[in-house]
Amino acid sequence: MHPTLEKLIQYAKDHDFIEAVGTEGSINNAKIHSDPWQDIDVTYFSTDLQRFRFQDWWPKFGTPTIWQHFANNHLFGKATKPWNTYLVRFDHHQRIDLKIAPLSDLPTYLRADSLNTIVWRRGQQVTPRQTSAKTHFIGIPTQSDFENSLNEFYWTAGNVVKGLARHNLIYANETNNQTVRPQLLRMLAWRVSIKRKGQFDAGANYKFLANCLSNQQQIDLFKTYRQDTLAQTKASLLDEIQLMRVTLSSLSTLKALQIPAYVSQAESQLLSWLQELPD
């Protein structure tokens, strides 16, 4: 057991208003190797949330450098009541994401996420259940999913070109970063998921995607993050368009997804616009 988790459980044992301790996320994912940067995601289930005192809790784990506090509604679905969440970063690399939740929400918590489990309960012998990332799988796209993502990619890529034409680098880059490239990442992740019969967890911000790509695909994708100048952003968009073209062909073959007729025309228009811009 992780040493920090042992301390978290001991704190629960020492405070009678805490009835159970649950863990979530990467600490319960056997496919993720632990390292010094791993967050500890934990929930204290209580019959009286008001008795928890953050200022009494944190000295047990170190000195916080920064923290955030949220009152979350429906954190694990509409059936769950308000929870208190503390995201705390301590000295060195340690980070604890702590939730204080009503005991009555425990069954919903377990149903909501296959990576959630109970590791301690007051007065009971607990065997943590077997966990998996199945509730995080991105699945296989429908034709509608596919078309919606494509439409967003080609439509918003036009806004990137507009920003470049106006020499507005921030607008061009943020439009690319927030909308265009995410659609490409989604397509790349879907391709992996289809090959794995829908059993692929891409992770937050697609953090597990790169290891599933070939060396050349990684190089092609990483080049799209070069955005220091108008010329670099133009080249990045061209690389994204090329990578999207290749990915579409692969997806169409793997899943018999139909590429909409407008795609060829939309791509040609984007390439024509980009040719008008200086390198």
C-alpha cells in the first residue's frame, strides 16, 4: 500500500466521524506504473461532513504549497449529494485529491466508476474490489460521432487560417489548441479504440495516446505543437490536415465509416487559403 494512503487511512481510524475510505484513479489502475508524480485520489465517507477540519488534517501529510477547495454537486452522478473537495499540493511531488462525502453516497460512488473501490471501513473487514478502467473507455464512434468531429475540425481550421491571415498569432494558436487539434486527437484515439474493440482509455488530455502511435505518427503529431511564429502555426495546421487525411482513411477501412462528401472540398479550400499566406 502507498505510504501516503496508509496515513490517510490512519487519519480516518483516528476520527470517528469517518466511516469509510475510498480510492479512485491511477492508484487503482494496475496498468499504470506508480512514480513520484502520482496523485493520491481518496474519499472520506462520513455521517457528518461538518466535523471535518482541513486545518487539522493537512499537518499530518506535510506543508501545503497551494490548495483548492470546491463544493461539488453530483460529482459521481445526479444521485449524489454535495461533496467537499480539497486538491492539495505538498512539498516535493506529493499531491492529494481529497473528497469528503456523505456515507449514503457510497453505493452510487461504486456504481459510477469502475476504478473506485473501498479500502477501509469502520468496524468491518474490507477486501478492495477488483478495479478496471472500463468506465473510462472511449468506445467506438458511431457515424454521427465521426461526422460531428470531422465537421468541427474542418470548420474551425478555417478560423485558424483567418487568424493567420490577420497576423493574430494568439487567436490562431488558441483556436487550434482548443478545438482543431483536439478533434485530430479524438480521431487518433478512436483508431486505437477500434483496433482494441472499444477497450481503450485515452486518459485525461489523451495522455495515454502517444504510446499507442508509431514513431512516425508521434513525430507528425508532435510537430503540430510548434507555434512560435505565424509560419510555424501555418506549418502545424498543414501537418494536422495531412495527419487527419491519413487517419480518416484508416478509420474508414477499420470501421467502414463513411467520409462525408464535403471533406475533400473543405480540405482543398483550406489548402488554397494557406497557399495564399506567406511562409
